[in-house]
Amino acid sequence: MLRSKRDASKRRFDDVNLDSDSFSDSNDSYSDDETYEKVPQTRLKIKMKEQDPGDATSGLDTKVHSTYSEIPDDYVPDSVSNIFGKHDFSYLKLKPDHAARPLWINPEDGRIILESFSPLAEQAQDFLVTIAEPISRPSHIHEYRITTYSLYAAVSVGLETSDIISVLNRLSKVPVPKSIINFIHSCTKSYGKVKLVLKHNRYFVESSQADVLQMLLKDPVIGALRLEASEQSTTGSGLVTESAPKMGDLKIPGTEKPKEEEGKDGERDGEKKADEDAEDIFSHVVGIENDDDDDLDAVHSFEIAPDSVETVKKRCQEIDYPVLEEYDFRNDHGNPDLDIDLKSSTQIRPYQEKSLSKMFGNGRARSGIIVLPCGAGKTLVGITAACTIRKSVIVLCTSSVSVMQWRQQFLQWCTIQPENVAVFTSESKEKFSGDAGLVVSTYSMVANTRNRSHDSQKMMDFLQSREWGFIILDEVHVVPAAMFRKVVTNIAAHAKLGLTATLVREDDKIDDLNFLIGPKLYEANWMDLAQKGHIANVQCAEVWCPMTSEFYQEYLKENARKRMLLYIMNPSKFQAAQFLINYHEKRGDKIIVFSDNVHALKAYALKLGKFFIFGGTPQQERMKILKNFQYNDQVNTIFLSKVGDTSIDLPEATCLIQISSHYGSRRQEAQRLGRILRAKRRNDEGFNAFFYSLVSKDTQEMYYSTKRQAFLVDQGYAFKVITHLHGMENLPDLAYASARERRELLQEVLLQNEDAATLEEGDNADSFVGRGSSNKRGSAKRTTGSLASLAGGEDMAYIETNKNRNKDLRKPSKQSAFVKKLYSGKR
């Protein structure tokens, strides 16, 4: 029965089976704050009637009492019902053909359980990703949750309330509970009903329901801003009526296979036929026919002035009718077209096409977010969207390294000319030559509020003085940060596309993206892409490194910051890293070693004789190291600090070792895994990439490690625990093999002050990548310290001296005649 599903969803994965006691899926399992305590969420920007705006699922909580009213009168609890309490759903009646239907729906909190082994699972996944948030997607059972944000996203791509409820009911093993139906009605009653459309260089407030527009026109603020319609097709109330927008002859570049390649890939044709068969089964069960009724629909609109747009958006938000923005780029004749198209040899993958169809489903460009795993081709999705819109484009990245990579990718995949591509970084400030073009820059360059150089200010004036057809926000999860969120308002762009692999943050600001950028349009399943060969298969392992007795004694006595340095510099972790590097280099792997702690990064790299890159490494040296890593057989291992977490493209890397991380950040764990997720040249059957996380046993690092793995476990990855690396003791030249070496290392660690235990700032705070040490400015920094550190005692050692020698030091030293004469002259 459904009541057993809650316990079954408490999961931790290993290589063979499921352990139901390791992880809990309760609301308190993985908190989203940096201190790992439950904190109240901030108020949403869109108010929901009859529910707490601070909780995306609280709309269901107000209707929990209705769950009990749905219990049939003839229901008789069994002997174990009292154990499950309100989570006992054995009263729900299964439909006669329930075995053919893949969904269970929890009437209490909106959770949906999908049987991923069902023939309808793939099509049901597409529907569920549209209307619900994926919570956990292992091999056989997937878990989703209906929230206000997910329903906001659903209506933004054109789903109606009745369609959502109807499809849910036909896929569900039990009738859809009334509490769920009421929640869906309350959330979709006003969402998605009003659109702000730019077409023919004029702004229109548009809706498919005339009564909604009539209601808006009666509002004293909005009604006063309407412009008189000049079109002939107006109704008696003054609304403009026309056919609903549709895809029509709009073709997304890269979706049509070249004629010379047709028929070559029989395997792909077989997959396509299987998909069509599954689609037929889906249509038969769900009862949806592929009729195109768009021609029958009509939309109504009224015009407003460009300078009234912000006022109308604000007012619609206040009256619970938030505006969806769409860009009718095919009818925008004011902004010049950009000569750009995908090269004929470029073909996008099916999941990339599916994500873009959500964006251009009605022939206009919807603003929103696309979530794809690292290495799955997010860059090509952004490039294809730019080739579809064909207007001036601005791309914002987290670092100057990724800026150059985006520029190179545009030139590689599409026909844009180099003179039409401009780069705006601290080292390059150029403009494109024509009327339309592409600009690639970083968030920090655009968001900077300090005094700029003359060239930088001229470039910013250029960016802010014109309209942009399209803006691409790479690694969009950084946008809610205080200094980056102003970027969205500084640049005037008609359509916004956010790209990320990890739509998670350790604070409560990730939901702000729904209003800064737009709703989530598409999210891919990591394991599905790995099974189809689009991304690499990865074996994940957590290596337990016992603390040596000397280090553990000091660990128990020291303060929190020194403890961190002790478990990072653990000699056993040194040895494990050395053993794994030696093992994988012999296999022919390319290895990346990550450390957030710069002191440990340098210590490990220098001890093992490897190259390293951190925030202070000059840009030229970085690029030289990265190129050697990619193309030089003698350079098979590099050490990276936090600057390598995102955007750096190293497809050659097949092994990743993590020795130090940013506390319990789930996002960082997934981003680092992404460095080895690119499909490999050695992607033959049975080949795996490897991800090792080295953890000092019996320390706080084990807690952080468990929390960090939560996101990847929910994507279906299994972490194996390695308690001992066989053969490590026999490794020649093993580091810190003797007690004397370990004591010397301990003494060195204890003599370090607390600053050595700090973690390097990441790109969320500033863009260190590409700026190098030459541009770093000294600045005051407030940190928590001790009286010992203020007095300078932390980097001093007490040393006994001979007191008799002090008397000798007080005797006048022998000085030259010139010095004596100089001093006597001063007196």
C-alpha cells in the first residue's frame, strides 16, 4: 500500500542494494542554510491566497483536514494502521487497471511516486518534470513534489488547470485526492493567465481569457495606462482579438538531420520507433490525442506604452496575476537581425531539442531556466537558442576562463563571424563591428558598482544603452547572490535563458530565480543520459582515512578552525591521495585533485610534485597548465582550488579526487563531479570515470560529506565506502610513512595561524578565475579570532635561551670609524 512508500523512500544507495535506514526524506533532512539549522524562509514575491507565502507546499497543509474527510465510511483500519498514523493511506481504493498506471499520489503533502520500470515511465517523467519538482530519482522509484513554483512553471508553458488534473487522474493508480485538486486550482487560478508580449516593437498585455483583461482594465492603475487600439480586429470593449500564436514554420536549428546522414544510424531509428510505440501506449492510457487545436484558439490583448511596462508588471504582481514575459522575435523589426545560424554539420541531441521546444513552443521565446547535467551540452542549448532568435546576444559567465570557452564554442558550432563577437573582461574591452552582435562577459564585470576605468565605463554604457534580444545566464544559480542579482535589471533584454546543472543553493534564495529569470522550463534525468551514453558513467566512492593518533589528540583539543586544518592535513589522507594518483596514472587516467583550502592545496601539490592552480595564479600560467594537462602525456595530474568548480571544460579528465571541500555544499559536490561527466573518447562499454571523496574518519568532515552527497544520491548515484586501500603500505616513497615525518607535519600545522584554515572565496562572491594576483587589491577582512592570534602568538614558538649570552649582547659592538663619526656628528 501507499503507506509503505514513505519508509521505502528513506534511502541510501550502495553498489548492490538499498539501505532504508541511512537517509530520511523528511523536510528536515537537508536544510538549505549554511549553518545547517532549520530557518524560516523569506516571503515569496508572489502571494498565494489562503496559504503561507513562506512555504511552497503550505497550500497543502491548509487542506490536510480534507484528507480525513475523504476516508470512506466503510473503511475499517487494520491492526497496524495506528503505527502509520496520518501516513496510513490504505483507505485509498486502487483502480481496476492500476497495474498499468505508474503513479502513486500522497494526498497529504503533494508527493508523487513514479514506478520508473513502467512502460509509461518515460512519457510520465516528461509530464511530471513540467508540473512537479524532482526530489529523488534512483533506478526504480522516482519521487516528485507538487509545489506552487512547479505549477507556476507548468502554466507558463501553456498547460491548463483541467489538463493537469485530467492527466494526473489517468496516470494515477488511485483517484486524485480532493486536497491535491484544490491545491492545483488555487495555484493555477491566476498564474499564467496574463502575458506581456513584445511584438511589432510594441508592448501588449495578452490573455486567452477576455474576462481577465476586462478585470485588469477596471483596475485604476492599469486601466489608465492602456493605449487606444489602432487595429481593425477589436471587440466592443476595445480589446484586440487575433489567432493564438503557434510554432508555425519556426524551425529550431540542429533538429533536422542532413540528407546525406539519413538512414545511416539504424540503432537510432530503432530507438525512435520504440519511443513512438511508448507514445502510443501513453496516448491510449491517458486519453490524449495529438490534435492541433491551436487554430481554434484566440487571444485578446490591449496595448501599453513602453515606459508603463514596469508599472503594469508591479501592479499585476500586487493583485495576484503575475505577468509571464514572451518575446515575439519574428515580429521585432526594430532590433537588427544577427547573421547567425548553426553549421550544417551540427546536430543537437533529443533531450536538447525537448528543452528548446519548451522555450519556443508557441513560436515565441519564453524566459526561463533549463537544467542539464554538467557535460550534457548546456552551451550548445544556449547557442541554438541564440541561432533561433537571431538578435543581439549577451552571455554572462562566472569567470574569464569560461568567457573564452563560450566565445570559442560560438565560433565552433555556428556561422557567426569573429568580428561580430566581443569580449568584456578585465583584460579585454572590445565592441562588435556591426549593428548586431554577441558580447560575452562575467557577472562581476557587469555587476561592479565601484569606480571603473575609462574603457570599462564606455563598455558598460554601450551595454546599457541598447536593447538586447537575448541574454544567456550561465551557471544561473549564482544570480540570487546580492551582487549578481542587479545584473538582470542593468541589462535590457527581451528574453532570458538561465543554464545550470545544479538548481540548489545552501541558502533560501534559489526560489528568487522564478521571478528574476523565469520558471524552470526543463530538467533532464542524469542517469537516463548516462545510460544512453550522452554523459560518462561515474563510479563514486567515499574513502575513509583514519586520523593518526598524534593528529587526533590535537584535533580533540583545538578550536573549530584549527580542527579543520588538522583533518585536511591528515597524513593518512596524504597517503590515500598519493596511492590513488599513482594507481590511476598507471591506468592512463587524467586526474584532477580539488582542495578548497589553499594551504593544503600547496602542501599536497608540492609534496607530490604536481602543478596547482588557485585564485592567485596568473592567467597566463593557468592557461599554460591547463593546456599541458590536456595535451601533454607527462602532465597527468593537476591540483585545483575552488576556482575550478564551474565552467572549466576539461573533457580529458577521467578521475577526480577531493581532499577538501566547502563544508556541506551539495551544489559544489555536483559541480565537481561535472568536471569528469563529459562523454569520454574512451566511452566504450564498461569504461567508468572515478570520483573519490577523501574523508578523515571520526571527524566533523564525515557529517559534511554525508550532506554534500545528498544531491547526487537523489540523482541516482551510489557512493561506495572504502575503508582501506589495499596495497597502499607497499607503495614506494610513501609520504609520511615514519612517525618522525608525521610529528614534523603536525608541528608545522600547529604553528600555522587560523588564516591557514580558511577556504578560498569562490566565484559566488567574486570572479577570481582570470584575474590573477596582479589585480588583487589589499583589503581589510573581518574574521573571528582569538587573543593569541591578535598578539601574534599563533605563529610563534617558545624557545629557551642562555641568559649569560644576553649579557654579551648588551656589550657595544665593534663599529667602523665612519659609523662612529656619523653618530658622533648627530649628537
